[in-house]
Amino acid sequence: MDNLRPLLWLSLAFVLFLMWQAWNQDYGTPAQPETAGQEAEDPDARPEDVPDAPQFEDEDDPRAAAADVSEISPIQEPDRRQFTVRTDKHELLIDTRGGTILRADLLQYPRDLQDDPLVPVRLFDHRVRGYVAQSGLTHDRVNDRAMEGRAPSHHANFEVDGDHFEMAEGDDTLQVPMRWVSDDGEIEVIKTYTFTRGTHLIEVGYEVRNQGDSTWSGRQYRQLRHGPTPDRESWWLYTFTGAAYFDGSYQRERFESLADDPIQQRLHGGWVAMIQHYFVSAWVPGDDEVNALYARAVPGEVGEEYLIGLHSAEPLTVRPGESGQLQTRLWVGPKLQDELSQIAQGLELTVDYGMFTFLAKPLFWLLDLIHSVVGNWGWSIVLLTILIKIAFFKLSATSYRSMARMRKVAPKLQALKERYKDDKQRMNQALMELYKKEKINPLGGCLPILVQIPVFIALYWVLLESVELRQAPWWLWIQDLSSRDPYFILPILMGVSMFVQYKLNPPPMDPVQQKIFMALPFVFTIFFAFFPAGLVLYWFTNNLFSIAQQWYITRKIESGEDPDKQKS
């Protein structure tokens, strides 16, 4: 028991945690099914990416009378084209077919600081990832007959006056209207994207003008579509990519699971999203709006693709000679927790801190508060680490006192081992007597550290998931806390600090264990060499203050100044 020291516990816990992440992602992942996109298409079949009418348990509910869009067919228009929109936050490529956002570049977030010139992060990307935002309208059934051509789905072609729209200097908003007219000329729909300076939130509105002699009744739908994800870029640092939604609690789904277990449920308020490391896209309805939430796999151009979307439950009714409006919102940007929390309940949970979110959120709040004072995320990490060390000072002191006593009696332990090497039962009895005499708790060095492990894991996720730290500089050669140290200086310093800690700990009696413990600093130096610099900075800072505290306590006890023994 005397060889179970905190360093080993903490190291093993951290390694097992990362291994569990890798296993949880990889184990049992189903093989990608063959796409049906290669089969011959029925020109009269409805597109699989247009949602069915919302269905509810109460068949008498008037909202269940929505039109079945199964007869809607893709519309191929010869004048289909694409246009661009540029604001202070985005540069978008939009298709006149449905107003689908094909590409979204986040202008304030470079992909890599090493690029020259800098290239922005591309969130939506229809060519490489099949990742787009689609939206449209469906018309309710009339006399149990689908009214095709009476509402523009995302397959309908819109008219747009211009090839490029840009937010002018000094303007706070930019509106991009798109026009669609039914074949008989009775229904006109104006779909408008509204961009506001200073935010990644986009408003999408529809104005339906009924110029016919019968009532128009329809609903809006909006969905996010994503192609298959590539193999994980790094075994060391897994982050989730998939679909998510909020139905009173935060839910997320791996893309592969949608092929086997599609989702269809009623949603009051809430939101749907596609999430990845640092960035998120999300359709956000009104707080009181009722929708049918759906998520499933569909055949696509780049393999099997995945949808998550919302279809309005309440129809919009427009009488002849009148007009009606529908509104929704789309977030396309980074996971900025303060902004996301103000847009919709639970949207900030897309910054996924895992099982220790209840610890991670206050840790980020404190880290952000420190940053608001010092203005540097690197020094904020250092100061937060010091505060955590202060909070656990008493627990750490208990652990270090136990290890110092073990170190002090190490020669006696070795003598007992030699004396009773052939009588294990007698040796254990002698060890217990020695522990009692010297007031040593064999687990005293381990348990206080085990209490701190959840805090460490929570902080690990804060530093890994928070986009605020992405590409944030610290000092000298560290110009990006979210990337590895380019010269491996921090990992080497961290390894040296672990070696010093090893020397301060009581030596194991078993020669094999001595070799294992001697190798740990070297192993973890390699292990941390590929971790983000911010994580290594935390670990190194934590080690430095741990060494200082442990050295002070060890010196006091070895000089005979043991406070516990003095009390007795």
C-alpha cells in the first residue's frame, strides 16, 4: 500500500479517461451502409430531404392536418445560380435553389495562424463535407391532395437581384431578399436573410402574398445537413462531431446512430444543431413555437448524409388578397457561451464539457473573470491554477505529509522487507505496527488527490473546448494555446517537474516499481508533447506549486517538525 502514490493515481486516471474517450467513440461504430444515391431516381418521388408533415398523437389536433409533402419533386431550373454575401462576420455562398447556404466562412476565425495569407474557418462546406443549411415552406393538403407548386421547398428556384451583397461601412444591417412565384402566379413568397453587425446570428423570414381566390395554408421547415465525417484527426484529443438538440435537456447524437434510429418527436421551443470542435450551426425557433423535430440519414452526393431539422406544427393561413409572415433564426459561428446563452435556453451547452459540466462551467466563469482583468488567457490559466491549488491546499498538505513520513521511514520499511522476505504475513503485520507507531496512513497520500481528479478533468475540458482560448497567445514562443508547443519546451519542462516530484516521493521498495516510476516522467513528456499548450501550461504550473508545497512539508517533517506528532 505504501507504493500507491498520488502521481500514479493521477497519471493512470488521466490515461484511462482518454482511453475511455477513444473506446467510446470507436467501439461498435457501424460500418457505413452503401448509399442509395447510386440507384436510379424516380422523377416523381419526393425528395428524402424534405420533411413529412408533423404528426401528433391526437388525430383530432388540427395541427395534424398538415400536408404530406411526399409528392414534392426536385425542381431543376436552367437559371439556377449562386451568389455571395459578405458581412463583418461571414462570407456566404447561397444557392438560388431554395436559398440554401452552401458555404460559410467565419472571417474573424483563421483556420491556421501559419497560413499566409490567413484563410478563415469554413463551417458550411457543400463540396467537401456536404454540410449546408436548408430551409423552405410546405403547403398543407387540400381534400387529401398534396398541393405541389404552391410553396417553395429548398428545391424551388428563387430570383435574386444581384450576384454579390456586402454590408456597407457604417450600416448595422444587411437584407438579402429572394423572390419565388408559383406557376399560376397566385402565390408570391419573399424569403429574406437579415444580417446584423456584430453577431453570427442570421434572421430568416418569409412573406407569403396570396393573390389567388383560395386560402393558402402552409408551414416552414429548416434543417441542417452534414455528410459523413472523416476518421478522427487525433487519437489523443477526441472532440464530438454530430447532431444535437434541446428538448428541455441537452441531447446529442452521433451521425451513424441516425441511420439505425431516426428521431421524430414534438418540440416546444428548443433548437437543433450540428456541432464540432469550437463551432456550431443551429436553427433556433421562437420560444413558444411548436415544431416536429426530425433527424435521419438520407442518400447524398458525398455518401450517406444526415439531417436534423424542425417542421412547424402550427400552419400559417393566408386569405386571398392578404399576406402572412414566418420567422426563424440561424446561428453560424463559434461556441461563444455568453452569446449563445442569450439566444436560446441551453444553446451554450453545445460547449460540451462532458460529465463534469457542473464543475467545468464555474471554472470557465472564473477563468473568464480573470481574463477580463489580466487580458491574457495564458496568464489567466496560471492564476486559475494557483487559485485551485489554494482551494486544495489543506488536502494536498495531508497528502504530502503522508508521503513525507513514508519517505522518512523508507529505510525502516526496507529493513522489514529484508527481515521478513520469506514471511509475507509477518511482514504485513510489522508494517501495520510501524504505520501505527509513526502515525502513517498508507492511503493518506492517495485519497486527497483522488478528490481532485474530477476538478482536473473538468478543467481539461474547459481548456480543450472553449473557443475563447483558440489561437490565443500567451508569451514569447507560445502564440497559440490551443496548439502544441512548436518547440516542445513546455512538455520538456513539465517532464522535468514530474521527475522532481518523483524524487520527493518515498521510493518504492520493489525494483520493478522503481523503474516504472522512473519512466513515467519520460512517458508523459512524449504524451503531452502533442497536447495543446494551454493544457501543458496548466499541468506544469500545477506541478511547480505542488513541488514547492511538497518540498516545504517534507523538509519540515524530516527535520522533526511534524505538527501531528507534536499535538499528540
